Amino acid sequence: MNEKKVLLIDDEASLQRSLTLGLLQKGYETESCENGMNGLKALETFKKNQVPLHGVVVDVRLPDIDGIKLLKVIKFNYPDLPVIVITGYGSDATALDAKTEKADAYLEKPFTVDELTKILAEIPQQTAAPMVEEMKSAEPGGERSFSAYALLNFDENANLAEAYQELYFMDQVLYCDAIKGDFDLVLLLQAGNIADIQAMVEDKIKKLPGVKEVTFLPVDQPQLSESTSNIIGTVDKALGRDKENPEVTANPNFSRSASSYVFLEIEKDKLESIYPTLYMNDQVVSCDCIDGKYDIVLLMQGASFAEIDRNILAKIKPLDGVLRIKETPIIKLFEM
């Protein structure tokens, strides 16, 4: 029997087993992945080895990335590859999202193997060509910019409102946010080199009235495998992110939602698995590796602080290699 290959991206072990067996009996060989990142790695492997793929089955709810976003990334990289979206939480809105992002079919759980194979058989197949083409990667940008975070503590009697206003309009400051916790303000700074940022901190920020302490955290390039870095680059491209211009890309709307900076200490040898999961978390607006007191800083956004807390407890705290988490909610100055 000449088996056709199907990639299944779903974290439900029982569904993986049943579909793998059922599809095998129908002449389809199934490779399963429990999350979106591993699914994208599998697609890259198929491409490199020039393995024809009959289709991809993607669950809407995955541990690391929303299935509709994953559909968008797959279609960006492999526009002719058939993708079937499945979900146990079907709705008209989800079905419309799948259609908008060019899903070839949409199935609500529970469904039978016969229903799935009928769809696979009916989808026009153009699988060999997309799997041998080079994956679209982010085009190299121009001159590289450097970034750093500065965490500021002020004296008790300092005028935070005045300091905030001066910092907010200062050159090289991308973000200036008041936060609750161990620090008073967090800044995201950017310049052509790290020395210019350090000079700014020493010559301008530390000399502001009331500044007691500045914790300086340069942003590092994450030390990831070439495969993982390439995949993250294509995710950026597909979702319209611009890592060189985080102010434009993230554009968080602090006035209509809750936002927090989340600082993580991790086991360094677990970065390869931790970073992509954090990066593709639906509530993570930005994810940066930093050098200093912490290893990673996240900017997270949700409908409420309670929602962000639930995300941290359910998806970030259980990650193997995460040692400590410090959440610092962003607040408005008049709330302090």
C-alpha cells in the first residue's frame, strides 16, 4: 500500500492514537506533534528531506500557540499545503476565522476517521512542490539596533509624575511604564549600540531627581538552534511582527486592557524549549532574553490581571526549567 503522509498537530494523546491507527487503516501514515512549534519543525524537516505531505490537521487549542495563528503561519510558508482545522470548542466565529485564514476544511470534534479521510480525499493535492521550496524567511534588515531594559527605584518623596513625563519624551526611550512591585518604573531603551544606552543611563537617567537605583538589563539574542531561530523568524513574518521595531509591532493598548511585565529566572540549558513556548503564548506581546538579574522578560496583555495570572499559572509556571517568576503589573500614575 502506498501510504500518504499526514501531519497531526494536537496535544490530546487519545486522539493522536485513535487517528493514527484509523488513518493507517485508510492508507495514511500519520506523524503527530503535541504543539505548534514541534509541528513547524516537522514541516521544515519534511521540506529539507523533500517528503511529500498530503495535508496537515491542526487543533485550534494548543499549548503554545493558537491554532488559527498556526494555520496562518503554515499557509504563509506553504500556501498550497492543505490544512484541516479541528476543534472541540466549535463556534461560528471560529469557523469564520478558519475560513478567513484559508483553511481547506473545518471539523468539529467528535468526528470519525471516515469523515476526516473523506475530506482528505476531496481536497485537491499540490503537496510535492511546497515541501521542496525554501521556507520563506524574514529578509535581513538594515543596521542592527540594540535594546535594554532599565528598572528604576525612586526615593519615597520623589515626584514620579515629573520623572515619568521627562523619561517618556526622552530620546531612545521606546516604553516608559509605571509598575507595581519591587520597582517603580520600567523603561525599554534602544540605540545603535549598547554603549550609547549605558551612557544614557549614566548621564541622564541616574541624574534625574529622586532616582535611587537603576537595574540595567541588556537584551541578548536568544541562543537557539538554527532550526528554531528560522521558525521563529517565519512566525514573525507571517504574523506581521517587526523585532527591530517593537514599538510599532507590539503597540499594546494599555488603556483598554491589563498589562504586566513578567521577569523569569530559568535554567539556561532549557532555553531551547522554554523560549519558543513563551514567544508564541497568545498573551505575550514581546519576549526578550536579557543579561543580568533575570533571564527573560515578557510583556503580557489580557482582559484583566486575573486572566494574566491564570495564564502564568497554567502555561508558564509549569514549564520545565522555569525557576522563579516576578510579575509587575503596569499601573496608571494616578493609581499609585
